[in-house]
Amino acid sequence: MADKPTVTQAMIQAYDDYTHLTLDRRGFMDKLTKLAGSGAAAAAIAPLLAANSAHAAIVPPSDKRVATSDVRFLGETGVMGGYLAIPAFATEPVPGILVMHENRGLNDHMRDIARRLALEGYAALAVDFLSPLGGTPSDEDTAREMVSELKNPETIANAVAARAWLAGHPRTTDRVAAIGFCWGGGLVNDLAVADPELRAGIVYYGRQPATKDVPAIKAAMLLHYAGLDERINAGLQAYRAALLTNDKVFGIHVYPRVNHAFNNDTSAARYNKEAADLAWSRTLAFLKGTMF
């Protein structure tokens, strides 16, 4: 059996630049080839950096403990799509939580996270924020390009509409939180600024809001960041200071020696189980303390 290719931090950084800054696959593969030493080595390493949609779900779609459905609701830009997961065992309305996707759009990994939250007693709505552009495509590069075309004020307004729709669902209480990853983490911060009805926000390695906007936040915030994620972490100290100055309810955890997207178990090179498990346990404890 051939040895598993070695993935270096420089390779991970190159992938992060490609997926979040340049969206230039040719340039990324050229750089990866130089770092790996050959085109063949680069071809073997690239799949380890990317997310693998074939990765087995932690909570399979067939799990009878969760009732799932594709839903539609009216947003700022028109009809929005989403994936709703509700605990099948619930006899009373349960708190709601929005799941904000990465810049890959609403994919199976995000649906899996919604089901995980449903098993914890929440009605989880994974929103497809690419709905205004026709919905999330199967190709991740295309999805990232589409995400870059979204207009932030409209996207935030769609998130506010999603929160209101979930709060009014007959299977939920009016308490709604939001959890977001990467691009979706930044959107959770934006939603917390824009929507005083949001009860709680959980951010995984998402860009921070402008410090001048922090006073508008009413939600309790839990912020997870990766120690090696220099690009996103550049604004973290200013955000922390603004939260403190404005007496907001928040917690910040920075996980040392892990990369951006450390929670995504479909990405072999960047996933860190220890950090992901710890962040998830903190997330569940935070939700229990704020949503019930």
C-alpha cells in the first residue's frame, strides 16, 4: 500500500486562499504542485484538502428518530429553500435553530448537522442561501462562485426571514438560535447584529462584524475559532473587545494548532476530531443554557 501523502500547513493555507480569496483552481493546483513536488503528488493531496461528499453521515438520513423534509418559505428575495430536521420523539414544540452553510452551499454535511441538532431536541432549519441564484449546485467550485455573487444585505434579510419563519412554525417555540460555519459563521454574526429577536448565535470560524455594529447585538454569542486561522482571526481581538465594552453575553474559544474548518469531518486534512468534539460539547451546553 502506498504511503499516505503528507499534507503541510503551506498546502492547507494555499487551499484556504483558493476557496476563500481567489477561487482560481488552476492557480491553486500550480501552487500545490510546487509544494508537493510533482503533479501526481498534488493530484493525490488535493482530495484530502477538499470536502468529500461521500463521507458517511454521523446521523444518517434514514434515522427514524428524526423527521426531515425539504421546505420553502418566503424571504426578502423570493422563495427560499431549506432542509428541516425535527426530533420525531417530541410531543411539544421545541426551540429552533438555523444552520448556516459554508461557502459550499447547502450540502449533505450541513443536512447532517441539522439532523445532529434534531437529535439534541431542536428543530433545525438548514437554509439554502443560494436559493436566489437557483439553489446549491452539486459542484462545489460553482457553489463558491455563486456565494461570492450574493449581496450581503439581501442575504442578511433572508436570514431574518428564516428566523421568523422557524419561530412561527407549529412544531417550534419562538426561541430561535443560529449556528454557522465559515461563510455561514460570518452570516450568524451579521444576523445577530440585524435581528434583535435572535436568541443565541454560535459561530464557527466566521468573519467578525464591524465593531461599530456590536452594540446592536442582543443574542448570547458563542464563538469558536481555529488557532492557525490567521486570515479569519485578524479581527477577533477587536470583536472580543467590543463585546466586552458593550456588556454582551458571549464566550470565545480558540483551539490551538487546528485549521479553519476543523469541525468539518468530510475534509480529511483539516478536520480535527478532538477540537471538533470539544467545540460541539460546548455548543450543546451553551444551547441548553440559553434555549430552554
